[in-house]
Amino acid sequence: MKNSTALDGLGSPSLVRSIAEWLESNDGRQKIQESLSQSQASVKVLNEARTVDPKALQEPVTL
Amino acid sequence: MKVAPYSSAELIRLLAESSEADEAFLLRKAHRRFFEGYLAQLGAQTIVVEPVYTDRDYLHDYAGYYVSCFHAYKRTTARLHFFDKAFDLTAFTKLLTGDLSQLTALELQDAYLGFIVVKPLPKTVIGRTCLRTYPLDAGRRHFPVVQEYFANLFGIQLKVSSLAFQEQDSVAAACATSALWSCFHATGKYFHHPILSPTDITKAALVSLPTTDVPDTRAFPNRGLSATQMANAVNAVGMDPQIVGAKDEHLVKSTLYAYLKGKIPVLLGIVLIDYDVNNVQHRMKSMGQHAVATAGYSTGAPAPVPYGAGFKLYASRIDKLYVHDDQLGPFARMSFKSLPGSEWAMSTEWESERGAEVIAAPKIMLLPLYRKIRIPFEIVHDTILELDGLLEAVRAQFFSGNDRPEWDIYLTTVTDFKSETLAGTNGLGKDALLALRTALPKFLWRVSATCGGVPCCDFLFDATGIEQSSLLLLAKIYSADLMTMLQALAANPTVGARQTFHVLECIAAGSKLGTPLIFGP
């Protein structure tokens, strides 16, 4: 059976190239860096919220 | 055998008649108010009483505790069956004798709302309860963890889709035990582990006594469990307990949704607070810690609530949870609620002693996980959050006319995924055959996205793998614009955390590798 995972002919190769070039430009790098910083900030907030205080694990649930 | 028209007063009378509780006490219980409202919503019209019923869970508790009491408690229970159709004893008796002129077994099944087992105890009389859920309301309400429960009523086989509930008896079980018991009813059937009785759950939780967690607690009578002890009970049935903090609203909604949709009920640890917004000096009065089993959710918000820098997640549409609260009843509603400032909490159906309202502040989520589910939700969530940010940078620059994707992340199984693929409901189209023939792990993280309501991509991640490796198993990109953005990002994959990098790397290599499967539009 032929593996049909090929992506040939998808999107616009010239547009892919243009975006890739922009990503390597100063503006593109800056935008990507900003995006990554924002994602990291969100993940940091989430990681803090995910963390359980070990003392809380010992507290009785009595109601 | 009794058949009676349903009313709140009749229910109380039957509960008192079938137990050692008196009517005056039952009228004061929060359960009375809850069941009155819930059964009215379900449209109950008739109650059929099965006066002698041997209930497995009560029998276990009876053997474990009540049998050795000086007072001779009964070993059998009564069971009340509810129907949303009016009929009387004559019609029901005729049905039992084969005369179908007034009532048929099919009509009885259609009208069946479920049952309540009544324990022959002086106060905590609500035993195993399986009642129909709220109506689904055109897809707004979801109850993914319900099971089919069968009841044989004098030879008539009836069934109801529900999740078993029972009130804590404060002797063999505390609230956490009851919540665990409800969770185990779902996971036990789904993952084939034994469903422990409340007594056995308490014993498993308190496997190492004495404990420093709850120093004044003996196993029986039981006053309460800590989160660590609850985790012990999960471990005792062969599941892995994972405890996650619950301080962030987005985190709570996304995590509960991801596992509930994957048919895993989550035990929610909360602090109940008597909240009087008009009382400036004592606005919040802590009532104590409580545990409930989440059994469903409502996606009532018309649009997702953007998180952080604008990340849109379908789970953020959740406005309400349906929980088994042993102090109230099954499918009790808890709505997400904003408090002054940036605080948030959940409203409850508890009654305030001060005439205000009782709110809940979530503290922890306890996930009872099958041991092969090794990759936690957060890995996939954080990968998609980062990928979405990268895509957004490109979208804003090159495709500003397109909507930002709304992501849907949840646990699923290979069986469910392939069934959907075979049925043609997941949009794989021409690629379905290859996806069906490909071996996939038992548990998968499914990530779907829509742009402006139109599907734009579908990812499958291995939920059983190891975090250091690439977890992406399948990607189907429906949108040519999205594929262009991904290909451009993939051409420069020097950014992003490990899994994001793997996703882009896989998409870049999609034309060369058989695994993962990368399907274009």
C-alpha cells in the first residue's frame, strides 16, 4: 500500500518561503521571541497553579 | 410492594418508612431539598417501592461495621424506583400478571428515571442511587462518565444511564470516601478494576495507621481522609493517583474537561466558604474542606475565554460542573463564578447559615489514572499553547483575515478514534484507510482545532509514551493556510520547547517518514 503521507503540492511554496524569510528577519525573530516569552509566562503561571503544597496533602477533608 | 404518586412528602414518608430515620429529621436534611428539586426537574410522577432489596455495598458495610453493633440493624435495604409516567398499583400489578392493557414493560422502561437504595439507618439513609442525568440540552450538557445500571424490578429488567451516588454514613465512610466510591464506579467498569465498597475504600485509604495526616481519626468510625489517604485508595485498586493543584480557573476547566471527556471522573477537593458579599467585616467564613466527584460539565459559554496572550481552548466554554456531592445528591451543580478583583470560585447548591451563599474554592484535583496513561495533560496542553503562540505570530503578519484557532484537547482511546474514523465522523476522508490500518497505542491525546467553526487540524499524541521522545502519532491538516504556516515554522524549528519542536520537525519530515502520519488538506 502506498504511503500517502506526502505533503507535496500543499500550500504555496513561495508563501512558505516568504514566511520562512520573515521568520529569520529581525522583525520575525522579535515577534517569535515575544510569542515564546508570553507562552513561557503562561506556562509558569500554570505550573505554579498545578503545584500542590505538601502540607495541603495532609489536611483532612471532613465535611 | 407499593406504588405511589410521586411528591416530595411521599418521598420523605417512604424514606422514613424504609429506614430508622424520622420524618422530621429527614425534612431538615439538605438531601430532601436537593432531591425534591432534582426529581421535579426529571418529571417524576410515580414511585414503586421494592421493600426488601439486598444491596452489595450496604451489605459490605453491614458486615464490616453494623453487624457488630449492639443495636440490631437490618441487613437488607429498600429500593425506591422512580418513573416519569403516572400509573397505579392496579396497572402495575396487571403488568406483572401479563395483562398489558394499562402498562407495558417497554413503557415502564421509557419512563424509568432510576432508583434510590434506602439504608435502614437512623440518619444517613441515602444508599446507592442511580438517577437519570439532566437532559443533554442540545449538546450543552455532557456526562461522559455515566454507566448503564440495570435493575430487576419484580422480574422486569430496567436500565438507567447514571453514575452511582451515595451519601456518606460518617461511620464506614466520609465525604472523600463517597466521592472515591462514585469515581470507582466509572473507572472500575472502564478499566476493569474491583469496585470497592465504602468500608473497603476507607480501609485502603488508611492502610498505614496511625497517621499524622488526621491524628484524631481512626479507621472506623471515620471522620475524614486527607488527599494522601485518598491517593492510597486509588493505588489500592491498581490505578495511579495524580494530584494536581486547582488554583487557576483555566487549569481547572481544561484539566477536568480533558480527563472527563476521556471517561475518567476527577475527584475535586474544595474549601467551602460561607460568602456574604454585603458583610464587609466577615465576607468569607470557611466551613471546611470537602470532596466531590465530577460527573459532567456544561459548555454553556457562547465563546471560548482567551487565556494568557489569547490562547483559545474549547474547555474554557465550561460554565458549570455536575458533581456527586454526598451532602446534597447526584449531579449537583457548581458554576464558575467571578469574585471582586481577579478572584474566582464556584457557586454551590449548599445553603448558607447566614442566609447568603456557599461558594467553593477548588484546591486539588485527584485523577485516578490507568497505569498506561503516562503522559499528563499538561505536556500536551503546554505544547499546543506554545504552538498556538507561534502560529499567532505568523497569522497576525500574513493571514490576519483568518480566525485564530480554537483548540480542543482531550484523552481518548484507539478504539474510540478508529470507530470515529470508520464511521467517517472525524474528517480524515481519503486518509481514513491508512489511519485505520496503522497500529496506535491504547490511550491517545487528541488535539483538534477549528478556525471560525471550521475544522483546521487534528493531532494525535501518544499518551503512553515517554516525555523525552516525540509523542506525535498523526497530524491531519485540513486548512491550506494552516499547513503553510506550519511548514514555514517547520523550516526554521529553532524555537519552542521540546514537544513543540517535535511537532514541527515531524511536519517538516512528513513527506519522508511513515510515522507519524502527516496528512495534508
